[in-house]
Amino acid sequence: MRGNGISYDTGYRNEFGVSTHEPWDPEVVARDLRVIRDDLHCTAVRVTGGDPDKLETAARLAADLGLEVWFSPFTGELTTADLLVLLADCAERAERLRLAGADVVLVTGAELSLFTVGFLPGSNGHERTEALLKTPREQLGPLLAQVPAKINDFLADAVRLGHLPGRRGAGRAQRVDRPVRERPPGPAGRRVRAGRAGAGRLPARVVGNLRNRGCGHGVRLHVRQLPPAR
């Protein structure tokens, strides 16, 4: 284990517009992050939430404390098109932090299939969860079999949008596309290496680890400096 980490919620906003972190006070956030470093002895923090400004504020405060930052937008009820726009914004914010000297990991989502419109049937997360729980077993397999292609298409669009070369990984049910060679299994499933997605505006390496129990929930992207292309 290379480090100890914990998640810090900057505010998930549900379909009713209610945030899980109110009131928002950067001074309190800074105090919380000092507790995470000094009292909990963490070396990394995953900052989650649906507001890029709050994510960046918390991420910068964490980086100033010397913590490894996992920049993790956690959204609800966005379309895939809206989520791509938000991810592009977050990628640029994460890259600014990296250029300033921070150790940054960009996470492209959490529970994507349940909290994003379009991967599973249902107009909201509650309906999508109910669909999984109440679908007869003989019909559940075919339903979930449709998800990997949708997740793959979305992740490919996310990589192209950010022009990010790198690696991606997935649980076995996901069958993430474009593997070049498999890496040893980790706690979240298989790791695969994908080819470079092309030169881009973000000079970064992307490492993904799709944590999933069959529905396609998110991918972690490690943002690191790449050597110059030959």
C-alpha cells in the first residue's frame, strides 16, 4: 500500500437541488483537511462533489498541505453530454494544480451508471436502482450486457475530449475496450493498458481503474507528466 487516503465531500447536489455540504466555508474546509493530514495521518484525499469551483478550492487547499489529491466530480442526473462538459472543465482544473506542483489524480465519475442519465433505464437514480433490484434474474443479465458498450463509448469520448493519453481498467463485467496488454489484477479488477489517444492540450498520463460491481461506475485517471513524444 503506497498511501493512506480518505474521501472529503465538497457537496453532492441531488435531483431536488439539496447539497450535502452546506454551509460552504473554505476556512472550515482547510481545517478539516489539516485534521485529515495531521490527526488521521492520511497522505491522500479524494475530494468529491458536483461543483467544480468547490472541488478546485478543496483540492488546492489539500495540495498546499502536501496531500495527494484525487479530484473526483460526483454528479447526479446529468446527461452524458453535460457530464463530458463538466469533466473537461475538471480536467483543466486538475492540470493547473499539477502544473503548480501538486500530485493529482483525476476521477471521471462515481456510480456513473446509476447517477447519470442514459446508461440504465429510469429517469432518476431511484428508478434506476429499482430497475436493478426488481428486474427478474433472467432479464437482468441482458439488461446489464448493454451497459459496457455505453460506458466504453462514454469513456472514449471523455478521453478524446480531454485529449488525454493513458490507461484504463475495469471490472470483468465491464469489458473496457482498446486493451493492449493486461496488468496484474488489483483489488478493483483487471487493469489494462490502452494506447495513446493522441497529442493533446493536457501534457498528462492517464491511469484508470474502473471500480464496478457490474454497472459501470467510474474511472480514475492519474494525471502525471509525460516525457516528450518521439
